[in-house]
Amino acid sequence: MTPLAFNFDLGIKNYKKNRLIVDSHHLKNEILYNMENAGKTSFNISAFSYYNNQNKGFLDSVRDIEASSLSGSFHFFINENGNLFTDLEMSSESYFYPDETSDLNIVLCISGKNVNLSNEKKAQSLYRYNQLKTLNRFIETFEKNSYQTTLKSLSVDNNYDKITNLGFDFLKYGKGVLNND
């Protein structure tokens, strides 16, 4: 009997946009692949929220963001179910980091139901358990597989309709995740 997963690519052979990252092993392979190709071993991770008040799926969310002239604004996306998708290759410049630096600047987008004007709430009150579980694993995987991982706050202009601040302090949240190891 042939295994059901024989068609899945467990390694990263080439970059494909809008791909589902199944687990931390996939993400680790993606990290290692990009570190080797870019020649950079340090990462800066920032995050924002996509205001998903119409329960749009990943591809519809991307189209919605692009329609707002925000193409290429994130590298990874966590949907309502906690699934992690790619939109840009890690070494690609993004809307929030248009200039190349000595580190790879990674921007994560989390699908949310609120417009967050500040970052003063608790993550548990804004996002689902599976989304936060994926976020935790995302941060841990980068921390374990890179030379240095730095979390950076990202302030989103309140004039955007489709994207907003995370709603919680990303630096404080990330430190809590890393200190639980």
C-alpha cells in the first residue's frame, strides 16, 4: 500500500507562493533554506493583524490586502484555524521593510476580528487558541534555528482599512513564549 503523503514536499526545493506550512519541520526547512540562500543568519520578526470581519479565507484575504495597495506586506499568514501560509519568500523585501538590511526582516500577519488602534489588550482576548499556538511555535522555531531572532514591534497607521495593530504587546508576548522553554 502506498502512503497517503507521498506527494508532499517535506523539504524546501524551491519557493512557491501561497503554500501551507504544515508544521515546525516545514518551517525549519524554510528557515535553513533561506539562511543558506541569503547568507544571513539573523531574523527580525514583526507582526500585524488583518481585519477579517467577513470570514475570508487566506487567498481572499491576500486579494483584499492587495486591493488596498498593500501587496507584499507580509511573509507569513496565520488564519483563523491556526494554519500558517506563506506569501513572500523570507529573503524578499516587504511593504514594511522595503530596504535590505544585514538581517532578514520577517513580517507575520494574523487574521483577526478587531480593529486594534493600540497594543494594550491581551492576546488571548483577541485571537483563537489555535492561532496563538501557531504563533508560539513560529517564534520558538525561529529562535531554535537561527543565530539570532529579534522581535520588533510594528506600528500600523490607523488610516488603513484592512490591516491594523496586533492589539497586544508583541515583544512582551514573545519574551513570555521564549521564557517558557
